[in-house]
Amino acid sequence: MSNNQALNKAIAVIDAVANGNCQLKSICTETGLPKSTVHRILQGLIEARYIREVKGIGIVLGTKMIQLGNRAQKDMPLKEIAHPILCKLAEETKDTVHLGIKDEDHIFYLDKISGYRAIELRSRIGDRLPLAATGIGKSLMIDMPKTEWLRLIRKETHLDVNAMIERMESYSKYDYSFDLEDNEELVRCVAVPVRNKYQNIIAAISVTSIKPYMPDERMEELIPLLQQYSQLISQKLN
């Protein structure tokens, strides 16, 4: 077995555990690897503290993964810079605020500030969702060529391709995007890209709530406010 093959298998096992597979059988099912191979990989990961066994629960991520995650967050200046600004945005709008970055064909939630209303959205820091099905994702897609829009939109079979392309053309023109219950019923959001000094999109921010708090008129009103906060983040980064 080559070093790359061994590494890929170990990563697949870690991903399976991170996805909530706590038993050897379910890890084998998700990875498609033989029981003997998974068992051998787990033993090595446990010794290195990347994986641990918890009585009554099963196999979970280890303390080394937690340490690496904390270190990765500290090495991510964008989150540290944006967080206090996003807290002010959440306070002003009373709604949940997200910060996200592109992770291949997905949005990765880098930060979340809960709103002040009596609702709690299911999103969590560290979640990955399809670009085309989320408000932040669409903002991250704004500068992409139309061929990329098509590829990403077609991956989400519940989306109307023609309608979404028409929306993306408008979003690209005005530098914002909406989630109109594209990913979750009743959930709507307004998002805008965050650009660096070269005007490249490096992240996006959003204000999210449920439909009763997000009528069409309010969503339109939120666009310039989000763009103002995005500019504040950009200025701090540059």
C-alpha cells in the first residue's frame, strides 16, 4: 500500500467518526473498508490521540483533534477580526449572523452569532452545506463564471436551474444574495461577499431568520446594511 493510500484511508476513517459513526461496523459501512483495515487504522489513531473510545458511547474524535481545531481557529485571523463586527450586526438586526468561507463546493461556517429572537437556527460553526443552496454560498459564487454556476446549481436537484441562474445574474450585478428557503423551509437570509484589497471574494456574511421576520421588503432593506458591515471587515483585513 502506498503512503498516499494509507493516508487517504486514515482520513476516511476520521471523517466517518466526525460524521457520528461511533461503532466499528458503521465506520466500515461508511468508508467501504474491510473490518481488519479499519481496526488497524483505529488503533494507530487512538495511540496518536486523534481518536478515542468512550465507554457507553463508542469511538469519538480524540483530544488531539480538539487541540488542532483550536489551533486552526487561532491561525484564522478572519474570524478573530470579523467576530466583534458581526456581534454588532446581530445586535442591530436582532437576527442570527453567519460568517462563511468556500470549502470546495461547500460553504464552511466559520462563525455564528445567535440572534435576539425566540428562535434558534440549526446551523453550527463547522457545518458544511452546498454553495448553491445557501445564501452565503451564493455570495461566494458571485464572481464565478456562469459555467461554474450551472455545475453547482445542477448538483442540487431540488433547485430550478433557470430561475437560479437568473437570480445569480442579479446577485452578481448588485453584489448580494438571498436564501429564499432554498435549503430549509421557512429559513431566509440576506448575504454579501467580503472582499480583500484586490477585490477578491474571501468570505461572506449573512443575516438569517425565519420568514415572518424576513419579508421581501426587509430583505431588500438589509442589503446596504450588510454591505456596510462587510466593508468594515474588509478595511480591518487590509
